[in-house]
Amino acid sequence: MDILSDILSRHQVKGTLYFRTSFTSPWSVQVPAFENVARFHFAHKGSCFVRVVKTADPVLLEQGDLVIIPRGATHTLFCDPATEGESVHLDKIVEESGFTGHGALVVGDLGSNQETQLVCGHFAFDEHASHPVLESLPDYIHIKNYGEVAGRWMESTLRLIGTEVGRDGIGGDFIAIRMSEIILAQALRTFFATDGADKPVFAAFQDSNIAPVLTAIHKDPSKPLTLEALSDIACLSRTSFVARFSACMSMTPLKYVTFWRMQIARQLLVQTDNPILDIAESVGYQSEAAFGRVFKKHHHVAPATYRRQAVSA
């Protein structure tokens, strides 16, 4: 499994589609904040503005564009600047429209030339998982003409999602939701290669010396991942390797190794009934005691206690 796929799978990313909209001018919607999710809006037809950060300029979301709001922050969707200050809370719009979860969320008169159709949803993450990649994402990611940028297959996928979501067709919602989960990985991959290419953390995925090291760590965290072994993979001296890795990932190589091992261990403790020694060995520790010390340092409780609390919760 590649690095990004490994990170997203450990975060148990699950797509959820709310609705397809049919908003006809004038309109303005305030979308409330939500924890542990990345919200997204895809402009299936028409255009609108999105303001995520109050002090920044709004984003013009044109037909075919995608915007992802990584930390689920409050934001406003509006048809033109004149309506922004008149935004109505999403819950009130849903209530007043009589939306039942079937068909489109309709505001205004259908059939207008000023209609905006959005496909809206979110990607939910395991609330206890973390990673520098997701923590370093900007307030929003705007990808223009997303279908074309990501490739013809993604353009077809987005069109199908826009057609299926909210329809009464058998299996349509299931198809749309499963397809929506592809969007996040493809959007992040596009961001890494464009706007994020020269930024810390994301640059590591493009770095010819550091990317192979990250691949080795994620491929088999049970191996003896010493500084010497990792610097050999990077084809750099230990000093140069530590400096370069730290600049890319905002942490030292060995700190990242330990961080990722503890993320895997945490997940295994919660999702399996494997003996703690087996989990310790799967993340590179030969004794339960050594593993327990490191785990407690990172998660503030012993592995057995963590598992017990997770089961109780």
C-alpha cells in the first residue's frame, strides 16, 4: 500500500453525502462547523461563492470545481456578494424546504437559468487518529475543473455522483457514497503535486530522498528502522538525512517512526483482540514492557488500559 493510502486507511476515512442542491438566486447558506470531518462541495451545475476564512477573499466555485474544507470549519455558500450577509443556517433551510433526504434540497424556483447544483458531503475520520499530512492541510483546498485535472475517469465519476445522489434509483446512494470516498485521495494527490508541492510535509511525498524512506516505514513498521538503515535508503549521510527529513516532515526520522508505530498500535488495540505482545512485535518491539513504556509516553495510559477504555466507550 502506498503512503497516502496507508494514512487514509488508518484514519478510517468514510464518505457521507448529504444531498444534491438546487439553489436558485437569491440564496446564502451558513454551514456549521463539525469535528473530525473534511467537508466538500462539488459544483455539478452553475457556480457560487464559498467563504471559509472571514478575513480572506471568498472562493469562486465554478461548474466542475471542487472545494474541500479539511477541518470541517464553519463556512458560507452564497450566490453573489450581495447575499452573503443574509445567510440562513443550513438546519433552518433544510427544515423550511421540507427536505426528506430524497431528491434535491431545493431553494427557490426550479428551472431558472441561475440555478446552482452542488453535491455536498463530508469525509469522516477516526477521532483519535492523527497525522502531519492532515494536520498541515490549509483551511481549504480549491481545485478548479477537478474532473479534468484528476482525469477523465474522475470527471465521469463526479458526473455519476451528481446524477445518483438523492435519486430514488435502486442502489444509487450506495454507489454515490462509495465513489465519493475516492474524491479525497485523488484531491489530496492533486494538491500534493500542485499547490502543496513546496510546502513542509507535502513536499516529502515528492522528495526523491525522503519519499523512499516514508515508503519503507509504512511498508513494514516492524523492521529495525534505525537511523543508519533509513539514511542508507535515503542515500544521504546521517546528518544530511536528519536535516532534510526534519525540514520536510517537521519532526526527526526516529520520532516519525515512533509516531506511526503508535498510531498503528492504537488502532490494533481498539479493533482487534490480539495479545498485546503480538501488537508490540507487529510495530517493531520485541518485549511487551518496552512497547508499554513507549505507548504510555505517547497516549498517556498503558496499552491494556487504553484498550479497556476504548471498549467501554
